[in-house]
Amino acid sequence: MPLAVGDFILIDYTVKIKDENKVIDTTIEDEAKKADIYDENRIYGPELMVIGEGWFLKGLEDEIQKFDAGTEATIELPPEKAFGKRDPSKIRTIPARELSRRGIIPRINSEVEIGGRKGIIKSVGGGRVVVDFNHPLAGKTLVYEVKILKKLEKPEEKVAGLVHRWIKGLPLDKIKVQVAKTKIKIILPEDVLRYSNIGLLKSGIARDISKFFKEISTVEFIERIKIRKEEKSSKPTP
């Protein structure tokens, strides 16, 4: 049965700019290394999509609904279904002194934020700076190679997926979930204690749970810490 709005699915994907055949993003570590876009600070692996939530491009979510779980698909998104067409009105010429007043040193291809909008400096000269406020991928056709790995059916699976979405470095098989009528208990390994912002991550998880599980009134987090006892020496102390 084809997927639908509200479904929880795990996906792997690689996305390219069609005209350039250039990989710009992927969830697969080997693909990132082959494309020379590997980021050592990123945790690679399948990502959770709840169809209709807007965590991914709407065009991608719409197209994915044509497929079943467990399938692989090539999805092409024209600009109007991706990041829009290029808008010439979003290219502005700004006096260099205005940027200087803002503490910005204009350099070609550097990103700037002006008036709450982010743009890329395209040229500098004659006391003027040309800034393009279009999205960097505006006007581009994107091609997604998507593997729809699994549809999450059980509440426990869905909650574990939400936890993994917030704590990406934590493998799904290390997340234990117990669901009662109005309470969810999430049992986490001691690995989570290395996250300095674990409190904020838990708050995000709880918000997601309250959104998708209306009957739940309490979320309980438990960190299990294994006590490692030192072995006593059998030799007498001299």
C-alpha cells in the first residue's frame, strides 16, 4: 500500500544537482566520501520522515507517497518543487560602506546576513557589493535517490525514531521504549551523558511525543549506568 500523510518512515537518500551531476547531500557515509562532501562532525545513517511534517522538502514528501515501504525510488524535483526559481529581484547592489558599518568585510562567495536575510556576495568593486539573496539551490533541478527502508508501525518504534531524530549519535537498537496508556518510558544508555545539552534534547523529544501521541501525559527518561567494579588483587600488599 502506498505511503500517506502521517506515516513514520526511515529513509536513506542521496541528492544531486541534475545539470551538474553533483552530490550535495546524503545520509550514507560511503557516498559522502566518494562525493568528497564527508563531514566528520555529522552522524550518517537513515533519517526519520513523518510525511507531511515539513522536515523535508514538500515536493519530496509528495512524491514519496507514490511508493511503498521497502522500495527504492529516483525522484526528480524541478525548481518549483524544490527551492524555487531564481528571482532577479533578490539580487541587490549594496554600498560597501553600508556593509562596513555592519562590521562585514565583503569577500566574493562569502555568506552575509542583512536585514534578517542571508545572501551570497557575488561581486565587489567600485564601492559596491552585489549580494544574491536567492537560495543557493534556487533554479536547480534536484534528483533524489531514495531508499524507503521501513515504515514504523508500533508506537514503540515511532517513539524510538523520534528519540533518534534528536540524538543522532545514539543507535536505534540502544533506545528502549515502553508505552502505557498515558505514559511513555524511554530507557537510554549512559552514552547520552556525554551530551552537554541532553536536557534540551529531552525537551525536544517530549514536545514531539506530545504532538504525535495526544493521549500521553507523562514522558519518563531513564539513563542506565553500568557500575564497573575494579578487580581486587589476590596478591598481598607488601
